[in-house]
Amino acid sequence: MLITKNIKMADVIHMNYFTLSVLNRFGIELGFGDKTVAEVCKIENVDVDFFLEIVNAFVDKDYFPKKQLQTFSVKLITDYLRKTHYDYHQIKVPEIESLIEEMVKACYSEKENLVLLKKFFNDYKQELLNHTNREETVVFPYTIAIEDAFNSKTLDNSVFDLMETYSIAIFQNEHENIEEKLFDLKNIIIKYLPQPKNSENCHKLLYALFSLEQDIIDHSRIEDKVLVPKIREMEKVITKRFGEKK
Amino acid sequence: MSKSTFIICEKSYLIRKGLISIIEKIPDTRIVQQFDSEDEIKNLGNFESDFIIINTNLLNTKTQKILQKISNTSAGGMGFTQIISLSQKSEFKEINWVEYINIDDSQNIILTKLKTLIGNRKTDNPKSEAPDEISKREIDILKNIALGLSNREIADKLFISAHTVVTHRKNITRKLGIKTVPGLTIYAILHKIINIDDTEQIKS
């Protein structure tokens, strides 16, 4: 179901409670009574059209590709992506870590299996961190520089130099499927791990992994289907402008 | 397991949606494409699917030929596309209809008809129901992957081509539902295919 301006914000959460993390990233707090999406966004000072695109894309994986998201500024999109990074490292990953830690503590036999799991996730955490760091220090600043150059009337040679050393195509090539290991981890727990006596924690861990995975898939989708095509178009225009100048 | 794919050709939006909601009740099915006009039927040949469900009121003598041709070509090497009629009368006798769905059919009847077709198709294609257990050879390969060897190294060690190693890896991934090397390593340790110590030796 498509989420629109006039739906109650409360119903958005009832529809799919994973949207809680999207709300959180927009700084929208609970307790909005029967206010609609548009009303809540206005109070919280959130661009309602942008919110709608993001939340719809999150809920319905087939919502992409849509032209609307292309019209928002790169800055707005990368700001949102940055917030999702923050979410992973400050909330979702620590939660998973502490759940694994609890499982290790509560376990007396075959502890080595869980230690293995813990190490696997630790490696993954490092990989995720490298991935998001690279995006924040290299990719996002690049996309913003391209947008600035695209919008400005004058041709700045420094952008041309920048484009010589990096391009969105490079990002596309190196953009690995960061969610694959999470997929593996889920399957290992569901299918193969000898179940500890206390299965409650194990279930909690799975919920947390599913949630992180969905978030990361959504995040990559925004990058691959919105950010990359947008920047690629801008790069073309800028290259053409330089060509005309010469 | 591979999914059974459907293309639906029907003018009425309501009937299309109804049919889709029934098909979606069957696990491992996917709707590839929907067509709602005579004109679009011409493009049918550009899509691959296991089944085409079509209302004959969308067919004319020209598009009929296209459909005949499709029913004689195989979809992605998985056997021939089967064509299901979505109309009461059996027009266009040249087409090899495998089933008829009537507008008055109850949900259960439609489900039974479709499930039978899918079931028959699966048994016709033994390839699609390969057992999910991994073979002895695959365990050999898995062991070496877990030990950190590259495709080339595994190929040399086991006297097979690198291409064969890749094929084995694909099958292992499909059967276990694990894609990455660290994931496969954990599987191998949990199943005592290798020891934890083995992997640590490699890393150090």
C-alpha cells in the first residue's frame, strides 16, 4: 500500500513496524496522536515529499525506480544516508553485539560455536565500518562537489581534476554487496547452529539481524538506484560543458 | 529451488489482480509480466516464463502463431513454456493448451489446477529438484574453500578445471544458502569438515 500525505503517521507504523527506524532517522518522535504524515512532518520540520519517497521505498521494495526521488538534492539524500550509517553503528550493531555476548555468557557447552559466531560478526562489523567510512569520506563529498559544479554557472577546473581521479562508476564497481554476510549469518543460525538451551536470545538476535539486513538493503537501493544515476547524469553534463569550453 | 514463473494476459484489471493473488498463495512462484491489450501480445516472445495464462479474447490469427511458437521453445533451458487458457471455450485449437481456467472456478479449483501443473513440470525436469544435500565432492571443495584456497589452487590440488570449481561453488551456495567464504568456513567448522585450528594456522 502506498503511503500518502493524508495517512495517519500512527498507521504507517502499524503497517510495517520496521519503519520506526526511518522515523527515527528523520528525528520524528512518537506520541503524534492522530496527526497525518503531512502534519507530523510540518511540526518536525521534515520535507514531507522526501519523507514519503524514503518511507515508501523502504516499505515496498518494488517502489523503485521512481523519478521523484531524483528531484531531491544530493545533499538531502546523502544526509539521510549518513543518518542510516549512524544508526547502524550506534544502535543496530551494538544491539546485535550485546545479544551475541549474552548468548556466549549463558552458554556452557559448545561455547566455541558461539565464539565463532562472535568473531564472524566482529569481522563483519569492521567491514561495515570500512564501507560506511569510505562512503562518508570519499563518495559523499564527491557527489556533493559534483552537484555544486552542476549547479554553478562557472566552470571550475578543480572539479574536472576531481573527476579525473574519481567517478561514480568507480563507486559502482567497488560497491560490494555488504548485506551478503548478514544473509549468511542468518542462515547459519536458522539452519546449522546447534541451538543453545536458551533459544530466546537466539530469536532476538535473528530479529535484530533481519532488521539490520532490511535497512542495509534499503540503503544500498537508494545509493544504486537514486544517487548513482543522478550523479552519472550530472557528470555527463559537466564533461560536456568542459568539452564545449575547449 | 527455482521459482515457477508466470505471464498473465487478460484485459480485465480485476481478473488479473484476482489471478495474481491466487498464484501468490502458491510458494515459489513469480509473476514475470502482465499484458492487457492485443497489441502487447506481440511482445510475448521477448519474455521467458514457465507458464503463460492467456484469455483467448486477446488473440487473433497473427498472435496465435507467436503463441504457438513460444509453446515450442524452451524457457531458459528449463523445458517448454506451457500455455493455459483463461476462457471457457476452447478456441484456437492449434495451440497446445495444457489447462483451462474458467471465470467461475473457485479458488480451490484454480489452486489445484495450477499446483498440479507446477508439480508435473518439476517431475519432468529432474534438474530442478536436485537434492539439497551436498555431495562428497562438494564437501572436498568446501573444505578447501574454508581453508582459504583460491579457485585456481583448488583446481590444481584436485586435478579439475577452475571452471568446474566455480560450478561446484555455485551449487554449494545454492544448497546451503551461504554465499561468503567466512560463512562457508563457519559451516565447515560446525560440521567438523575442518578444525578451528586449521583456519588459524592459515591466517597467522
